[in-house]
Amino acid sequence: MEVNVLAGVAVKDLDKAGPWYEKLFGRPPDTRPMDGLLEWEFEKGGWLQVFEVKSGAGASFVTLVENSIDGRIEDLRAKGIEIVSSSGSNEDAVKTAIIKDPDGNQIVFAQGMDDIHRSAM
């Protein structure tokens, strides 16, 4: 059996959050399947849904796996997106960079540094 992931992020106002996620991913959403929902598909599999929900917005936590955390950090800085924290060295199992969207949802970019934690990319 094969499995993939569809992660979701709840935001207060999709009209405000949508442009921020477009800037983050460098492109508009891949689909808008219904009112109040935007979806981005990732090249190596998986999707991220950003949906409008007044209650519960800002409490989401999503981890996106990278093959170059240093490249992602450079990209985030170039886009003016604040990195809340980062951790890891080449000796650690995982390196991370953490950001928050305008509603406070936490997005973690992670790169596995050893064979057990390495991404499939």
C-alpha cells in the first residue's frame, strides 16, 4: 500500500493568507477546488491545503522536507520572510528552519542529514 500526505493549514482570511503562501512557494496555488480552499502540490509528492476557518486559525503545524535547508533559508531571506528559528549542523540528524505565517501557523522546513532521516528527493 502506498501512502502520501495532504496537510492542512487553517487561516482566518484566505484573501490575505493566499498571497503570503504564493510568495512562500513562488507560485499561485495549483488548485482552488472550492470556496475557501487553496492547494499546492509538491513535485516529489504531497499537498498543502490552506483553508479559511475563523476558529482554530493559527494553530496549525506543518513540516516540509527539504533537500537543501541552506538553499531554503537563502530563499526565505530573499523573500523577506522572517525565520523564527533554525537549528542543526552537518553532524546533526536533522537541520531545520522555522517560520510562521501571518496567522501564527508554524511551518518547519527540515533536511535530514543522515541515511535514516534523509528525504526521498
